[in-house]
Amino acid sequence: MGKGASDRALVGSAALTAGLLLVPFGRLALLPVSLLATHVHEMGHALTALLTGGAVGAIVVRADGSGVTPVAGGSPILVASAGYLSTMIAGAALLAAGARPKLASQAMLVLGAVLGGVSLLFLRGDWVGLLTGWGWSLALVFAGLRLKAEAALFVSQFLGIVMSLASLSALRDLFFGGLAPGTLSDATNMARLTGLPPVVWASAWAMGGILIVIAILKLRWGGESRTKHGA
């Protein structure tokens, strides 16, 4: 399956996303994917804590799209930074994997398996969080194993676009409501750890996330171009 199918999947998923954002109540249809982005955000905190020698408490994801992951030890700066960047990386990776059906299937399968493992070990609390965490894990594994080529391309592109937008939306909300003194957020935690204002960290994560998406997408189309020229 060639580049045309990949491009059609990208354009189609982008059109669907835009349509859902514009029509009345369309955003409600995107809420499950926004909750997936929250799960990936909290999973990023948890995995970074473990990889830097820390311990993880119970992950809680709530129906309003918020989440919390208490950790002990590890690298506080890396752990606090991992949430937003993990969501952007996952979204961009799904977009990049849409270059080929096999890559798209593998990306969804890996994300579903990792989410399932983290959910088994740490996800607790709110029933909506439990339902969406396990639901998305099973859905992604199923998609990775069972979806046909064009369907796998479309789903990976759609999830990648919505997750990337959800991460940017969360950063926007952070700028407008999560930077005030006394507010509990990743940015205020970083300010407490480093002495730099929360807006510095929110801006750095936003720019870092955007650069990650740009770099991965350039790699995708750059790789396609090299393959075509070498054929």
C-alpha cells in the first residue's frame, strides 16, 4: 500500500477531527480520546518515576479529564516534565506510524500493551478512569491485531491528531488556570523544585511538544521521500 493511502488516511482523519470540533456536541465524541491523552500523561509520570529509581502510588484519572499520579523518589524534574511531553510524543508517534499500515498497527499494539500493564499495576479510583483505561488498552490491542490496512492507518492518524490537540489544549488550560501560586499542577511543582516561574515551564513544554511533533512528521515525510527516490 503506497503513500496515497497514508495521505488519504491523514486528510480524512483531520477532516473528521475538524468536523467534530465544529459541529454542536461534536466535542463530546472526542472526549474518550481526550481521556486517553490523560491516561498517557499520567502513564508518562509513572514510567519516568520508575525509570529514574522512584516508586509510584495509585494513578487516578477522573471523568473531567484530570488525573494525578503520586510518586516518591526518582528524578522530580524529569517526572514533572514527562506528562505533557509523553502525550505529545505518543500522538506524534501515532501520526508518524501512519506512513505504513504495519507500523500503524504496531504503534497501537505497543501503546495498548503498555497502557494495559500500567493500568494493571497502578490504575485505581474513579470508575470512569478505570473503565477508560482498560477500555482503551483492549481497544488499542484489538486495533493493532485485527484492523485491516486502511482502517489501521485511519485510526492511528485520528488518534494521533486528537491526542496532540488534547495535549496542546491541556497546556492552554495550564496557562489560563494552572499557574497561579497555590495551584497544584506540573508547572507549579517545577517552580517549587527549580525556583523558575511556572510560566517558564509551561512555555518550555509547549514549545518542546510542538517541536517533537514537527520533528516526527518531518521524519515521516522525509523517510517517504527517500524511499521514493531510492525506488
